[in-house]
Amino acid sequence: MLKSNYLLFIIPALIWGSTWYIIKYQLGTVDPIVSVAYRFGLGGIILLGYSKIRKLPLSFTKQQHFFIALQGVLLFGTNYWLVYLSEQYLSSGLVAVAFSTLIFMNIVFGAIFLGDKIKKEIIIGAIFGLLGTVLIYQAEFRRIDLTNDQLKGLIFCICSIIFASLGNITSSNNQRKFKLPVIQTNGFGMLYGAAAMLLIALFSGKSIGFDTSFSYISSLAYLTVFGSIIAFTSYLTLIGKIGASKAAYVIVVIPVIALTISTIFEGYKPDIYAFMGIVLIILGNVLALRNKKTS
């Protein structure tokens, strides 16, 4: 059980750590909200097609579909749309730092909506992780100048974290209360999220275009299969097993993975602050995820 939990933790951390680099190939020709709709629309079709082939149950009540749709709109739609918007004004490093606070929001919302206990080791681990992430991106903080555009980006980012956390809590509730299976729930949820984004795009007058370049199509394929289907299936399964507060620590580890990829592909040279930050994140990871019975 413990080994499977760590595997479910490592998979989304590694994949989402790489998506910070891949997402930039989605920006440009196609409006961000449309790219988000393409990504999760394809992901939903693939997951439901897989479910059909495997003869997994696809019949749910209207109430269950409501909560699946809620999860989809929060987690597979609005959350990512706001992330894309925030990155138009803020660097990806600052957005990564901001998203480290997801673990705190999951702790608070978990206590409010699910009655989860607030454990001190998770809070201490989260603080270590947040401090570590801030150290890694301390150079970015030195360049902060809260102009109107940056303030707008910060508001988008904070709102996206709130929606992401509420999506995490909804998924946890769907698994606890309704015993909904992760794969089929993700399939329908992604379609609901994609449909919501397309409707917003149409009503707001966005152009529904497509980029036929290799970079756009290949990055869309990677984000759909790995970033959406595999990563979210692993992450939301982990939420069902260990809770939203502990599972959210995946988000704290992601900047370290992104930093490594940036070092390899973008020529980034980590300094002493980056190494100190990585150490703090690892220590926080151990504190937040350790099992007292097996420690």
C-alpha cells in the first residue's frame, strides 16, 4: 500500500513538472481557453473510450453527474484557463511558487467541507516546502514590481489556486461519498470542463482556431495523454487514498522537477539558494508524507 502511494505521488510530480516547459508550445496562435478545451476534450474522449472497451460502468445518477461536472469545471476547466491567463502577466516561476499554497488551501477546505483533521506534521511539511520553493525562485521575487498587469496576473493566479483546491476537494468527496471510480469520473469530468470552456469562448467572442504546426500538435498530445489522463488519474487516485491535504504536496515538488528540466533544456544554472530550497522541499516531503506506523 505504502509503495503504491509513493508511485501515485511520483507519477504526477514528474509529469506536471515537465508540463511547465511543454505548455509554452501551446501559447501563441490558439487562444488559451480553446487550447484548454482541446486538451481536456480529447482526454475525456480517450478515457471514456477506454472505459467502453474495458466494459467499465458508465451509468451514473443525475446527482452524481452534477458532482462530476462540478469537479470537471473546477479542475479541468476554470483552473487551467486562469493559469494560462496568469502566465501572460507573471513568470512561470512565480506561478509555481503561488501554487505551492494549494496544500494549505486543501487543508482548510478539507476541514471545512469534508471534516478532515488538520495534522501538524502536514502543516510543518507544507511550510518547509513553501519556503524551499521561495528560495528556488528568490531571484524572481526580487524583480517583482506590482504594476497593474502583474496585479492582474496575481489575481488570476490566486483564483486558479482556489478553483484547483475546490476541484481537489470535490474529487475527494466524489470518491468518499459516492464511491465514484476515478477513470470514468475523470472522463466525464474532462468533457464537462472542456464543454464549459468552449461555451465561455463562444459567448466571449473568442476565435475557435487550431494550429497545425508539429510543435502545437505534439505538445497537445503530450499534455492530453500524460499531463491530463495519466497524471490526473494517478493524482486523484492518491487523493482518494491519503486525502487532499497530503496529495497536494505533489504541487510543492513540481518546481524542483521544472527546475531540473530548465537546467537541462534551457541553460538554467542553479545557485546556492536553489540547492537550499531543494533540501527544504525534500525535508518537508518526508514530514508531510511519512506514515507514523512505519516510521
